[in-house]
Amino acid sequence: MGTMMSEQEALKCSSARNRGGTQRVEGKLRASVEKGDYYEAHQMYRTLFFRYMSQAKHADARELMYNGAQLFFSYNQLNSAADLSMLVLESLEKSEATVEDEDLEHLAKLFSLMDPNSPERVAFVSRALKWSTGGSGKLGSPKLHQLLAVTLWKEQNYSESRYHFLHSSDGEGCAQMLVEYSAQRGFRSEVDMFVAQAVLQFLCLKNKNSASVVFSTYTQKHPSIEKGPPFVQPLLNFIWFLLLAVDGGKLTVFTVLCEQYQPSLKRDPMYNEYLDRIGQLFFGVPPKQSSSYGGLLGNLLNSLMGSDEEGEEAQEDGSPIELD
């Protein structure tokens, strides 16, 4: 028993020593940055990163780079900060760490500090999403998408925010962003189109729950929409009926609905394309023989999936727009 205790104590001492060592090193690095020796400090961070990684101290390496990146951001040293942000990702990839919420929050924090127009940010986000899937699916963790969407919304980058909300499970946040988007950038005559597109795309992504939540939240919160259902705008009534029909799964209801509302559905050429896909997913409609989802819908769904590469991979599976 005595020997066990001493082993545990030894372990505790050594980890405390390591932590103390790390804190001392961090103190020196911080002092260099504060003095304005940015280049030397950046090189030291990199050296320590590779030393820690070679010793398999992945968590230490990651923490040091995360703190260092934030320090460089606070001194407006954006290139050094972006470089250390990439090393945070490298440590996650190489350690084969499981995807934890804290890591996703750290990645989203670094993303929010990056210059919105920098190429580094684009590279960072695509790598972060790839890592965050943890091997399941190609689209990235819904939680990370949600955090990115909120940052982009704050930056008023509504279209990018919308893309990330579509791949999250946050229908409510998506609706609130769309209300603001429509008020800031849309015509009053298009208030119904903002939510119709989002609902149809959520359904194409087989996310029925978020489709319902985005619709109910948007129609309740939008100042230009009178309380419904039924609504003044026919397109909103169509979406309301469609969501009920998706729950019921009856093909005849779906077909009649699409026929009755053709005048509204002609307002955007994509609506009928989305509805073809929704018919296949929820009502057992066979795919059209001629269509391998090229053209408009193919391009759009590839962009929804994040890249043409993924579209090509999906085509090899024989299902070009499987949007899981």
C-alpha cells in the first residue's frame, strides 16, 4: 500500500513539475511577445510544439498553441496567430483525440478571431470541419457548424452563416438569423422566400426536425408576417402543408399540394427541383431516369455538401446527392 501511494505521489509530483515547467515557458514566451519580439516568440512556440509532439504530449502542445494564438491575436500578429491555430488542429489530428465540445469551442474561438477575408481562415475552417467529423460523414460536426454559423451571423455574413446553420441542428438560431437577413438585405415581397428555401434545403438534408423548427420560429418572429397558419402568403401555406404531409408520408397529398401551389412554386426555379428530391426521400417517388442531378440542383447540392470533390465521391456511390 505504501509503495502504491508513493507511486501515485510521484506521478502527481511529475505532472505538477511538468505543469510548472510549462507555465514558466509560457511566461517567458508571453514576455517576448509583450516586448515586441514577435518573430523570436513565434519560432519558440513552433520549436516547443514539435518537441511536445515528439514526446506525445499532445494536450500540452495543444494548450500552449491555443494560448499562444490568442496572445498573438491580441497583439494583432495575425499571421503568427493563424499559424499557431493550424498547429492546434495538427495536434488534434495527430493525437487522434476524440471530438470533445471543449475542442470544438476552442476551434470556433480561433475562427472568430481570424481576419474574415484571409485565406488562412478558409483553410482553417475546412480542416477543422474535416477533423470534427471523427470519421462519421463528410460534412463536419453539427455542433461546430452551429458555432461557426453564430460567428458569421455576428459578422453579418448571412449567406455563409446560413450554409453552416443548415448543417447544424439549430433550427431556432437559423430562423432568427434569417429574420435579420431578410430585414437587412431582402425585399418585403420576399419574406416568405427566405424561410421557404431554408425549409426545403433542410428537408433535402433529411433534417425534418430543423425544417419544422425553422419554419415555426421564423413565422412567429418575423415582424412582416401576420400570425398564422393560415398565412396571407400562399408560399407559407404551402410550406406549412408540406411539413404536415412529410409527417403523414402520403404521396397523393404531396402530389396534389405541389400541383395546387404551382404559381407560388414558380417564383424560384429551384423549388421544384428540391421537391423532386423531397418526393424521393419522404414519399417514395422513384428518381427521374434522365436526371443524375447534374445542372442546377447538382451544383447547388455539391455546394451544400461543401465541395465538388465530395459531390464526385458521392456519385461513385451511385447516389449523387446523399446529403446525410
